[in-house]
Amino acid sequence: MQEKQAQQIADRTLEAIGGKENIATAFHCVTRLRFILKDDSKVELEKIKSIPGTLGFQKTGDQYQVIIGPEVGVVFNKLKLESELDSGDADTKSDHSPKKKMTLKSIGSGILDALVGSITPALPAIICAGMIKMVLMLLGPSLIGVLSLESGTYQVLNFVGDAGFYFLPVFLGYTSAKKFKANPLLGMLMGSILISPAFVESVTAGTALSVYGLPITPVNYASTVIPIILIVWVMSYVEVFFDNYIPSSFKMIFVPVLTVLVMVPLALVVLGPLGSILGNYISAFLLWTHQVFGPFGIGLIAAVFALLIVTGMHHAINMAVLVTLTANGYDEVVFVAVAPVVVSIAATALAFGLKAKQTANRSLGLSSFVLQVVGGVAEPTLYGVMIPYIKPFAAQAIGAFCGAVYMGFMHVKAYALTGSNIFILAGFIHEDSANFINAIIGCSIAFVVTFALVWVLGFKEKEQETFE
């Protein structure tokens, strides 16, 4: 994408959402600009939908999503430059603008938005750690045998991979604080408290601890997800409270100190244990789903997963995968369903590109195939191929279902959260080589079935005006 085009998209987006003064929060994921606005009445939806160079628009809860594609970072940089969203000390300041009033209607969408906004920015570090662990598994003595357990390289890279998961509360403390407009460094401090060596040692030894006379529930928070997000959410309100009542000349010292002194008992006595219980229930629910519905439950998740991507809800799935991975060491439901989805979307794009007669459609299909396989970006296929043509959408759902059901019957497990491109298969590497082989077979089934159905069912071509 050229600089000029990126600038035009940024300018028109700002105009359509009511200008820079109407932006409460702005960030981006792999393919989408995401906004939470102060006044929804200022938004001009038709203007957003008609911006040249965008792939579509989606609203989830209070969040407005402008779908750009893999060049979203370029557009976001132009947006930040023009709207002055960030200041130089953004990582040490809190945004204490009034929070939106909670209603029963907004609670569900708010929870989803909070999870997505907290977890998505941390994914690069999590995926990096997962890929390093999988490479070590592949090169270690259990498989190829290039590296021994005593090798210095193996030992260093092993704790590098472990660090990416062990320090999740710190990463998420930062990203959650940014999401909830709290002080990010206080968020990191709360995450650090949860995995403080002294606290972890006491929990491991079974030593009874208390704070202000209140007993602390012994919980190991290393690699956990839900507790820190819940803690930082509450902390954002505590911080605002003190900021409103403490004189300006004393805020720098007393707001953070009093916030932490209040949050320590809340975190260790109430919120942390509650978050841990919620995480355990999520993991138990997924395992229950697998036990009750078996492979067909996994297949159903795979069949509807593309619809979750369309709505932007798929990022919340990362939370479920992280919870089960950190709790059990593997995931045999969600990520097992996602892998054939990734492959079937690629197959849809390739079949469309090879079968299409119009040059623009051939280019669309083949470029979307490359973007999915290499970049892990599904939106071009979704918005350019699957939504305009219902038959390829149905073919993709059937192909993903078949591949996921096979993987379910073969009890395939994922051991790391990896990318959404071809490297997604790395998440299935394990000492038991049959696990990886069956993952490849399941994904191959998804690819072949999807490709064949798109080819046989066909589609009635039309001009791709969005990309002119």
C-alpha cells in the first residue's frame, strides 16, 4: 500500500467516525482498525463502508472495526500521526476520562471487548514463545535429535520459551491497563506481584499468608490469563477514585501508592482466586464439551468459525486456548478446530483463483491464498470470496468440519498457540509423532474437501468493485 493511499484511508476514516476528538480508544489487530468512540451519534456508517481501499466494516459491542488487511499497520501509523492519539509519556499516564455507564445490554459485549483488547496486543510475544517451544521440541532428543537436553542452546531457548508464558500476568497487566485506561506500569506491577518469587515460594511451600488480617488463598498465578485482567479492570476504577479526590500536587506519589495498597488485598484475597476459578471453569467447560459431543463438537466449532472471524469475535477464542493450554498443557478442542479452518480458507481462495475466469477475480483468489498461507490473514478471502459467493462459504464450512472431526476422532492435541498461517501446524508437534501426523492428515482432508467442493459447486462471477 502506498503512503498516499494509507493517508487517504486514515483521513476518510477520521472524518467518518466524527474526528479525532471523538476517539476514546484506538488500536489495531492483524487486519483491523479498532475504535471505541465517545459519541456514537457522530459516526457516519455509509462513509465508513464506502472508503476506497478497505475490505469492510464491522461493529461489535461498542467497538467499530474498519477492515484493512495486512497493511493495517501502515494506515494506523498515519491515523496516530494525524489524530495525535498517543503522547510521549503514554506508558506512564492514565486516561481518567469518564467511563461509559454499564447496562445489562452492554455487559456481554463489554466482556468480549475487554478480553479481545487485553489479549490481542500480547499475542506476538505469546506466539513467539510458542514457536520457540515447538522448534525445541522438533530439534530435541525426542524427535530429530539435533539438540541434547544438556546443550547450552537448548537450555537457554527452553527458558526463553517458558518465560513467554510464565510472565503472562505481567504482559497482560500492561495490555489490560492500556485497554482499561489505567496506568500501564501499575498494571505490570500487579502482574509482577502475582508471580513474585517470594509469593510463589510461599504458595508452593503451603505457607499461610494474610494481608491486613485477611487470609490469602494460595494460588499459583504463573501463566494465568483471567486473574490479572479482572484485577486491572477493578484497579482502573480504584485509580480514578483516588485521582478525583487527591490534590494535583500530591497525585504523582499518592495515587499509585494508595491504588496499590487497596488493590493488594483485593487482588490476592478476592479477585485473583475468583479469576483462577473462572479460568478453571472455562477449561472444564471445553473439556466437558469434548466429552459430551466428541469429535462432532470440534467439527461444529470449525464449521462456524469463519462466521466468528466476520464478526471479529474470533480473538476471544485465543483466551479460551490460552486458559486450557496453561491449565492442562494442551488443548484438544478449540485450537484443534481452528487449524482445519485456516487450511480450508486457504483452499477456498486457491480454488476460487484457479477456477475464476475474470482476471480481477483470479488475482483476488491467488493473492488471498498467499496472504492466508504466509501472513495468516483471512479477511481478503472472507470479504472478497466467501461472503459475496455463498457456495465457497458453504464449501469452506464443510471442509473445515470434515478435517476437524477426523482430528477429534484421532485425539489430536495442540501444545502451543502458534500463528494462523501455515505454521499453525507447529502447534501440534510433540514427542508422540502420531499427533503431528494426524494433524497434517486432518488439515489435508480439510484442504482437499474444500478445494473439491469449491471447484465442483462453482460460483457465478461478478466484478470485484471493492478492489478497483
